[in-house]
Amino acid sequence: MYYMKIFSKIALYSLLWYIIFMSPIFLKPTMKTLIWGTEQWGISAHPNGDDKIENEEFPGKTLSQLWSENPELFGNTKGDRFPLLTKIIDARDDLSIQVHPDDEYAGKNENGSLGKTECWYIMDAKPGATIVIGHNAKNPDEVKSMIENREWSKFIREIPVHKGDFFFIEPGTVHAIKGGTVILETQQSSDITYRVYDYDRLQDGKLRPLHVKQSIDVITSPFVEKQPPLNSSKTVNTGLEQLVCCDLFAVWYGKIEGAMEITQDQPFMLCSVINGECELQGKKLVKGDHFILPYGCGKVTLNGNAEMIFSSI
Ligand code: ZN
């Protein structure tokens, strides 16, 4: 009898533990309005936009708190901060021509911040839309002189962009999202951007600050176009298309037509609905909704018709 009691207690606690800690974690995105459009920080624990958790079992908690207080949800991943950030960027107008530092430069010059490797899945693009990736200078001296002499049309490498395109942007790569494009960005949890050129436009009557010295420091030259690195041994999820797998993150695209079973075999998995509608454990999800599948949650089924982007470390 005594053992039965103990046993049922253990069973009850493990069931509760399973319900609380193995459930998907839903987030309330942080919205930002900028001079050129809006950013939705869908999955973020960055101090500039630390998302609130929506699950009742974590009242009032932010993602950064969950990361430090419940490391088991993230497979006890080492690190003093949640490493990734998922954004939806709706660019009505052009973003500045910019570049990001790597971990080493940012750590040294930006108060220990992470650098920023990022990637873009193009959710929507107006006919004729373009994007800036790379530059046409042959060496660091040309980078410096083209920037200092403001030879923007010579310097900037602009290419057409279409819905469904994917770009992997390493630190040191000159880039800009241009107006008429909506993207889902998966990036390191960093907010360090060096503006090279901002089209001389004004915000509240003033020019936004440029970071010419830092930009010249970090821009890689010459620019070499590369395909995103892949790794077929990362994950056993069937039905997901791997878009990139680098040292910092892996990103997948998935299309749900009726139902899709996801095997969560990663330390944690970030999930974003980028088109359509689906349902997960009775919760309806639409474009712009995001959730995290915690460590050990096993198989989950998404029902509906939707396109999704997944990522993990
Ligand atoms: Zn960027």
C-alpha cells in the first residue's frame, strides 16, 4: 500500500512535470516601429526586446528569465544568454546599408555583445524588389575609398529578390533589405549594426548616426558569393528542408499540408508560422505566431495548411 502511494505520487509528479515542462512555449512578440517599417521580435531574449512568455505556468516571465531559471527546457545548453533571435521584418522602405561584426570584434568593442550572423527567408517581395548583398570593391583600400568618397552606386551590389529566396549573411557582409520585402530573419541574439550609408534621410529632422570607422574595420573584401552551408546529419525530421547549418544555428523550412509530425530532437527548437494557419495541441496559430519546442518534448503534430520556419542551435 505504502509503495503504491509512493508510486502514484511519482507518476503524478512526472505527469505534471511532463505537462508543464514539455509543452510548447508560446511567446508574445515585441513590436518595433522604425523609420523604414516594422520589426516583430518573435522569439527574443535580448535586453532590447525580451519577449513575455504566454504559458500560464510561467506567469510574468520573460524568455531570458526562463533561459536562466529553467535550463532543462533548453537541454541545459551552456551559455549566459539565449543564443538566437527570430524576427519578422516588414520593410516598407529601404533599410540602411549596413554590416555586422563577428563575435570577436563585438566582444572587444561592444561591451561583450555577440556578433551577428543572420539569415533571411523571403516571405514576400513586391515585383521588381531588390536586396543588397555584398559590394564591388576589390580590396580593403577600395572599400575605404569608395565609402569615404560616397561612391554608393559603384560600391553596392544589388540583386533581385523573390518570395521563397533564402540568404545567409555572415559578419562582415555589406547588406540591406530594401522596401517592398517581408522577411523572417534568424540571427544570433545581438543588436549591433554598423550603418555605412542611410540615403541621407532624416528621422525627426536629424540624420541617424553612421558607423563608418567600424564598418571599414569589419567589411570583408573582396565579397565572395557563397551558398549557405548545409549538414545532412543535423536532425532526423522528415519533411523539413534544411536551409542552412552553420556553427551557430540550423534553419529549416516546412510546409504543412493537412498534418505534419515534427520530431523534436534538438536542444530546443524555434518555430514560426510564416504563411497560412495551423493548430498545435488545440491552439490555433496564424502567420506571425511563434513558439519554442523545449528539450525532450518528443513528437508533436501540427495540423492545418501553413508554411513554417524552424531553427535550432
Ligand atoms: Zn543585418
